[in-house]
Amino acid sequence: MRLRPYIPIAVIGLLCAAAAPASAATGLSPARAFAPNELIVKFKGEGRGRTVVLPAGAGVRRTAKLLRENSRVAYAAPNFVASASATVEPFDPIPNDPGPVEGTPGPVGGWSAKQWNFLSWKGPATPQLPKSAGGIDAVGAWNHLIAAGRPGAQGVKVAVLDTGIAYRTMGNRFRRSPDFTTGQFARGYDFVDKDRLPLDENGHGTHVAGTIGEKTNNGVGLTGLAYRARLLPVRVLDRNGSGLADDIARGIHFAVARGADVINMSFNFGCGRRVPGINEELRRAYRKGVVTVASIGNRGAEGCVSPPATGPRVIGVGGTTQGGCIGGYSLAGRGVDIVAPGGGTPSPGCASVLTGPIYQVTLKRGNPRRFGEPGDYIGTSMAAAHVSGVAAMTLAAGVIRRQRRGPKRVNQVQARLSATARDIALPRRRGGAGLLDAGAATDPSV
């Protein structure tokens, strides 16, 4: 049950009657729809929109249309549902080379056998660090940040708006992921259950957070990009990976208020959805100097590049494969700003047939007490996490003017990521500025 303000159907009468409190069940409509009997409405002169409950029989779309015709209403929109942007594809798993997280210690440096996405695509290969056509040179970026005195993006805060993170142990129900430490996390919030425990019941959020900032060089599991960044868990998606627009808007507001430097959003609304309340919060984030990153959506789940990737000043991220090709799931259109590793099967015409997934330590089959390195995480959710991690590293590397604040700070990060991206010969609407290059983005000589 979620408490909502109530609007009488006299939409009619809505502008001359005070809203009376009421409660309503908010079971989510089928995927890509909206919460039944709810609208997000903003009146002119108000700071932000509010969620209101309609009486039985009032059509959501029809009432929204009537409200928008009133001169005192800034906007009225359904409370749309967003879904996590990961997909599952069949593939031939690479040989299991586990760390202690799966029970058998792996070899020193064994992460490189799985994490092709973090390897370099240039220079000579070594037995410990092979080359990968689809890699983003995380190793080069790590070295640049060590030289800058801010290893692992130390001092940067990244908010992960998702299904939560396995960031702490709580009783017999939840365990902290063995490849995180408690000191990595700022105090977050759960906008689904309305409490201060944004714990993961799905696995998607923990996987995304792992790419951004899983502990590195700790002898456990795999590696993360900005491994000393502070992670802020913000749960806006439920155990099924679905979330409501008003909760997501509140999550963005919360992240900005808690000092996030980067916000990752690995989820999407349906094609063409209007989410004005979220766009308002994204504009506020931009004015505050917060870099916002979102997946563009996956073909089959979405029909076009979708919000929040199309929102104001958001970096929209498509997905690439182990062979450095565009993923067959990755959409094309306005809103594709850059591409990054998402794994999976390439689009037709790619010279490489490599289809490796993105590996990170996360929940096994949604069990919040068991962890592994599942091989079925593929999609633009994973790609967005790479860009958020590298955005954090770019902020820490000293390659942009640290005195810059507000919009200029965001503009510099976006320009840096675009200018240093690798050209993979794709039209702008398909590949944006090119394939993310962490090494180049953090290199002070570039």
C-alpha cells in the first residue's frame, strides 16, 4: 500500500477542491505500462510534481489529457513503469576461473580471463593481461589515477539507482557481497519499501554496482572500475526489476541532495513515454554539476532509445560486444551519446563472433544470501555502468578543471568522454561518439 493524495474526478473540480488524503493499492500494471489509477501532476508555481490517486472509473490517459488542457496545470502524466535494461542470451560460457566467492580460489590475476571488458585493446599482450578488441583499458586508467594520487576514483561519490545493492548483512535474510566492503557505501534509501535499507532482492543492482566500484586487488572475486569511489545505493526498482516514475524522480532528488557526483540509471521506460517529473530532477542534477548516465534500452524490450537516456543532459549509453562490435540488442537513434561493453551477440556484419557476457559478483538467481559470477548479464544496463565508473575516474584524474562547478563540470566530463572515445566506424545514431576508452579519458597527456 502506498499513501497518495486523492483528486476527485471533477477534473474538472480538481482546481477548486483541496486534495483529501486517501490510500490505494499500487500493484504495477504489466511491463511498459503505468501504475493503475495514478497520475503525476504539477501545478504552475509548485516546485515539483506530486502523485495523485484517481477515483474508480477515471481513465488515466483521459484524465491526464483533461488536466493538461487546464491553464493552471504545468504537466500531468501517468506514473509510468521503468524496467532494468539487462537481457539474457544463450552463449557458450568461458572456462570457469573462480575466485573465493564461488568456493575455489582462482589464480592471481585470474580476473582477466573473464573481464575482457576491462582489458586494453591496444599495445602488446602479456600472459597476465591479454588484449581484447572490446576492452576499454581499465588498467591504463587505474595507473593514471594512482599517478594522480586518487587511486580508484577516491573521493568521488556514485549513486546507483537500481534494485538495490548487497551492501550489508542483515540477519539471516541478507548478506553483503564478499567483493564489497562496508566502508565503500554512503547511507542510501529504499524508495520501493520506504525505508533506509536499499538491499538487493534481484541481483541487477549489485551487478551494476560491481562494474562501477567492486573492490580491486583484494584477492576476492573480480574487479571494478572506480574501486575506491563511495557508492550510494538508491533502490527504485523492485525485486522484479520494475519501478515507478515518481519513486525514480525521488531517487534522483535524493542522490543529488546526498552529494552524488555521478548517477547511474540502468533502466528504461517504454518507447516514447513522457516522464516530466524525472526530467525536472535531471535538470536540477545538471545545474548542481551531477553527471547523469543511463542505458538506452535493449531491442526487444524497447522499440526506440528510451527515457531516462533521452532526458536533459543525460549520457545515453549503447552496448558493444567482446569483439568491439555493436551489440545486436543495442538500439539506434537520437540519445545515443557513447557505447560501452554490454557483451552478447553482435549485430550482423561484425567480423568478430565473440559473445562473452559481462561478469561481476552478484546474487545467484536472486537469492540475497548466495553469490557467484553469473554468465547471463548482457545489455545496455551493463554498458551504462562502465560509463558511470569511467565518469567517476575522469573526475578524479585531474584531467578536467576541478574548480568547475555546476553545468560546466558536467559539460567537461561529457566532452572528455566523447573526445577520447574510440572510433568503431558506426554512424552517430548507432554508436554515438564511439567506444568508451577509460585509459584515454583519464590520461593527462591526451
